[in-house]
Amino acid sequence: MAYRALLKPLRPGTRVASLWGTRALSEHRFKPEKVAVVTKTTRYEFELQRYRYAGLSEDDLKQLLAMKGSSYSGLLERHNVHTDHVEHIVDSLQREGMQVRVLRRREYDEEAVRWADAIVSAGGDGTMLLAASKVFDKDKPVLGVNTDPERSEGHLCLPVSYTHAFPEALRKLRKGEFRWQWRHRLRLHLEGTGINPTPVDLHEQQLSLDEHNLAHRISTEAQNRREDGAVSCPHLLPVRGLNEVFIGESLSSRSLRHRGKPLKPHLTLSLHRASYYEISIDDGPWEKQKSSGLSICTGTGSKAWSYNINKLFEETVKDVLAIGQTQAGLDVPLTQDFVETVTKEYNESLMFGPEENRLFFSIREPIVNRVYSTSRQRGFASRVCVRSRCWDACMVVDGGTSFEFNDGAIATISLNEEDQLRTILLKD
Amino acid sequence: MAYRALLKPLRPGTRVASLWGTRALSEHRFKPEKVAVVTKTTRYEFELQRYRYAGLSEDDLKQLLAMKGSSYSGLLERHNVHTDHVEHIVDSLQREGMQVRVLRRREYDEEAVRWADAIVSAGGDGTMLLAASKVFDKDKPVLGVNTDPERSEGHLCLPVSYTHAFPEALRKLRKGEFRWQWRHRLRLHLEGTGINPTPVDLHEQQLSLDEHNLAHRISTEAQNRREDGAVSCPHLLPVRGLNEVFIGESLSSRSLRHRGKPLKPHLTLSLHRASYYEISIDDGPWEKQKSSGLSICTGTGSKAWSYNINKLFEETVKDVLAIGQTQAGLDVPLTQDFVETVTKEYNESLMFGPEENRLFFSIREPIVNRVYSTSRQRGFASRVCVRSRCWDACMVVDGGTSFEFNDGAIATISLNEEDQLRTILLKD
């Protein structure tokens, strides 16, 4: 019987045709004993913290927000919607007999990941990225629940119906009515001179005066130099990009001084200063470029920021078609429907599957003029190398962690099967 | 004779058909007595300053740059090219009997502008923007000379031939072989609650702990409230946008703390946090949007950042045409030439003249999903109003000056003839 074949142990990632509706395989149940629930910080909590720093009370907050035309009650309401959903998730998990730890951003760490059999993110896509950022084990499943379906796209989360009916999701998981989705992630190597592999957590925005002290950097370089004077070996950075890596010029606070001491750079993307770098696709020739920055994404990320960088609007598509047909001497009626169809097809071509073993690079606002040019504005690849020629640039992973990326540094972005993130695809 | 008519006093900005080759009109000579020459800071100077802060010598700088694969001698060479050009400009002006003051960024101020009969910017487009930023008088001409033609586009500067032959430019100016070019600039009004009309000079990156103290803001709001409780009147900001105004979410350092005190925000553009705002074009209906930001430019600026935001690449145009023709059942050969022609025409449609009395808005990477949409991604207008719904956003003028633009603030961007900048169009 076909069932016998299905009962053989499956290698993770093996796709089996008819999982939907088959009897669940022992490897295919999802019934963790210990679940870490990572929750987002709501805007209400953020504003409260911010105003508390200034020594204001909750009443002051209410008043200030009202003066700004913002709705304190609106913020509080959304905060409550979120916390209600978190409670619902936690209850549902506990009713299934699971041990649950609820963790905020600052509390979520490698120890929590080791403790848990599975991670649930309760928030939006940002919280899912946070959850994934501490998981390096292919066997540890991460599941996202969208706690703000009215306002959050949640493309990394379960369908919104499960937000209100999480027990239903758990039931399906228990019965094996799902499949594993192995999302590829990007790995980063950094090498060259003057590099600093210390990650900066953008959400925490910690200040540490010493870390970017120039003398420190010099001594790091001294340590990295081998006897023969060659530069350091590539560092494999302790992060994986689930969505994308973005490389761009930043207005580093390194040139900012406070009381005579330099400040640690935090993420500041230069508005007006273009990024200068060299790029090599799939070990091809190096090309010098100047642009607003470079995005390298996975299939997962192709629906996120990369999509927004590259998508076209109907007015643009209509203009291009109009010029094209005039040049070709044609006269096709450019109806609303026609333009919509072409636009939709074009935009869909920008997206690809999270399990596809390739990455997509796109250059944001390339500067092409008398002085600079670019051969390809975007494309698929297996490997991208970038050599910084920037004054003060950074590499930002999933919008959450940044690394210095200055003149002399070389980054290699690639894919490795080991880095896949195990997520869940539930039948809707 | 036609000359008699031409000799009548002309109102500034009046276009007279055959200025080229006519006898120069008295109003039409350019022979200032006092000229302020504004010079840029070269990268070499920047690096020197930066390393001096860390207590390093010029030898250390050489060594560090070499380790980074940068060329110290290259930087120094370009620095010398620039300073040679500045000398050439200054000599040429002095030989014509003009008094000259050479001013670096920090030394260039309103007093210098008042003293001078004309301003010459010696650098690239950035230096021209700096020069223009202190000029509010329609009668004060500003002239740009590109001191780095190899590497700088210089679209705001005189043609590059004059960089090496500045006396030739002066000769034409003396003889009236030029015309005035009145470049429109944007004016900004700011109103609403909790606004802070204090400009931050991004190039200087000054820190001032008190300015953004929350209590200060509260007292400002208290002062701004009229007896009847209404909010403050619109402030006309002391800047004019020669290229563009950009509005976007920033990762303000306000949430950063150093030794317990909040830091003044400086320009930091959020990589990942989208900007939320409402926009009204030409007093039309308000539309809620979410995007990477909003650019509003002049004809001058339509060749700058706005162009880079909106331009299309051949690969994109080719893809659109290919999809379009498949949908329409056609089979036009999409040759390289054909695609180039269509792309060029499309991109040229993004640019318009500096003297045109209209502005162009474009929304950068609009986020269109289950939750947000946008009716028009770009277009021409006379007036744009934006209401911030951002956590921490700013309005940046010509990449050099930024203003807070948070939840509750309303900006109105418009054109006024008074704000025009008087520049020079030399025959090439």
C-alpha cells in the first residue's frame, strides 16, 4: 500500500506529493512540549516608554497625543487587541498541555530558543523576523500568528483566520494537516581591511562608546593581519537573512560627537549621499556602481521590501506601453483592464517561492550619468559579492541588525541549505 | 530699430527672444564688484579631519587608507585638482578687478551673502545647493563651477569647459552673452501640534541636547495655543528647496539615550519602518498612504534625486513591452534599439524645466497591500499638503536641512515667484 512507503522516515525537506488528506506520519505531527511565544512591542507600549523617559505620566501622554490629533484610545485599543490575541494563543497552547514562556523582544535569546521545542511569534512580520533571527537550527519550527490583522500584512504569518481560532490551527498541526516549509535564508561572509563584525541591534539602539573607537579598529586590524601581511579570513556573520540584506551608505553618528567622545553608529541611512561600491554576480566581473543601495533577497523577501522597490504602478506601465506603441506605429487601446493585467503580470514576476534555492538582487535608484553606469539593475543569482567604497555604510539584515560596511570591506552573500528556516504551511 | 525696444528696462525674468548675439543691455551685464566663492570640503579634507579627531597623523591616515585598499594619493590628487580649480577661479575674478572672499561651508553665512554682489560655488552640485541655501534675494546671482568634472555630474553648474577656462565665462558674462535663468524653488509652511520649526543642518550634525527636550516642546505648544484653544498658525520655514523636499520616517535618536539624557535627533532615515502620512494634492481629498517616503521637486530637482527614484531601466521596459504585446496578441521584435528608444523617451518625460511654475511629487516605494493603497504614485501639481502620521519623521530640504515632521504636523509645499533663484545660462 502507498502508506507503507510514506511511513519510511523522511529527510527534512523531502516533498511528498499528497500530504494533504493522507494519514499523518509520525514525523509529521507538530506537538511540541515547550513553546516560546515571542511578542511584539505595541505602539502604545513604545509611546509609554518614550514619555516615561521624559518623566511624564499616562495622563500627560493622553493629553499630548490628543493635541497631536492622534488617538490615545485608538492606540490603547490596538494594544488591547494584540494582548487579547496573545492571551488566546497562550491559552490554546496551555490547553493542549504545552509549557509556554511569553517573551518580549529583550527577553528572547538563544537560551529561550534552546529551551523551546517550537517558537511562536505573536505580532506582525517584524516579530516573525525577530523570532527567526535567533534560530539557527533547521529542526526548530517557527510559527507566526498575526495579532493585528487589520493593520499588518502578515505575509510571514498564518492566514488571519487562525488569529481568532488558534485552537483550529493547533488541531491541524496535531493531526499533520500541514506541511513543512523550508524557507531559504541568506548567509553573509565579511572580509577585508578595517572590518568590524560586531552586529548592531537596530531595535535596541544600544550605545557603546568604545566599540567604534578608531584605535580599537586599528588594533583589530593589527590582530587580523597574518605574519605575511595578508588580511583576515572571511568572518561568517552570526545572522541569517530571512527576507533580505540591504547595503547602503549611512550617515554614521561616528562623525557625531557628544562631549568630545564619538558616538556609536546606529542605523541612519543617508538621504542624499549615494552609496559607492563594486559588485560581482556569481563570480562575474566586478562593476563599479553608485546608487541608493543594494537589496539582496530570498524568495520569502521577494514579497517584502524588494517587491516594493521593484513594483510598477499602472500609470507607469500605461506610459511605457503608450510610448512603445507610438514608436512601433501601433494603436492598441490601452484600456484600464489591459493596463491592470500587464501591471499585475509584471509585478508577479518579481516574486518567487521561499523554497527556491536562489537569491534576487536589485539596485535601488542606480545613478547613471556622465560618470557612472550599470549593466543590470536586477536579476537572480546564487552568490553576490560586494566591495564597499563607501564613506560610512552598513549592511542591514532583515531591517533588524546592521554591520559596518566601509571602504575596504568585502561581503559575500550566498545560500546554504543548512540555513533554512523550518516554518509551517497550513491548509487555509 | 529693434535695439531701442531692447534697451527699455526689462523686468527680471522677462524672456527676450534674441539675447544671443544681441548687443548687451545695461541690465544684462554681469560685472559684480564683490564675489563670495563658496568651496566644497573634499574627501581628503574630510578624512583628515576624521582621523585627526582620533589623534592620528597624516602618516597614519596614509597607512590606514592603504590597508583599506583606498588610494591616499588618489584622494590627495583629487583634492589638489579641486584646489587648483578654486585658485583658477579666484585669480580670474581678481584679474577682472573683483574683490573675492573664499568661504568654506562653515564660514558661508547670511552676512557673506549680503556683502557679495554675486556668489560663485566651487565644487559640485552639493556645493551649489549650499550656496543657494543662504540666498533669499531674487536679485543675487549664483553661479556654479564644477571643480571635479571627472567625478561630479554638475548639472547645476556651468558646462565643464568653463572649469578650465573661467576667464572665458567671465568675458561672456561681461559682454552679456548669457541669459538669466530664474529657477523656481519650493517654499514650506509647517503647522499643527507639537511642531518644531528648528532646522537641523545635516552637514554640520550639531548636537544640542536641549532643543528636543520634550518639556521644551510642551512649553512651545503652550505658547502656540491661542486663547480660544486653536493651534498655531503656519510657520514659513526659513529655507527654499532648489531641488526637492523629501519627507520620510527617520529612526530618530530621540529614543537614544546617552548618560541618561535624550539626544537630539539628526537625520537617520529608517530602513525598514515605513512612513505613514496623509496627502492632499492641489487641495484635493486627503489620502492615507504608507511608503518609503515622498519626494516633491522643482524642474531643477527633476533631474536629480526624483529622476533616480522614477527612472526605468531597459530590462524593465523590455519586460513590460513583452508582457504587453503577449497580452495584446502582437509580435513586435523588441530589439535593443527599440527598447532603448522607448526607455529614453520615458525617462525624458520625467524631467521638466527649472523655470516651469509647477512641482512634481512622487511616492517612493508605495506600500500597497491588503491594508494600504494609493491612487497616484506621481504627478504634477501647484501645491502639496502632507499630514504626518509618523512616529519619527523628518522633512529634508535639498539633502542638507531637516525638520521634525511627526504625528500632528502638517506641511504645505508650494511655489512662489519671490523664491526664484537667479542663476546663469551661458551659451556653451
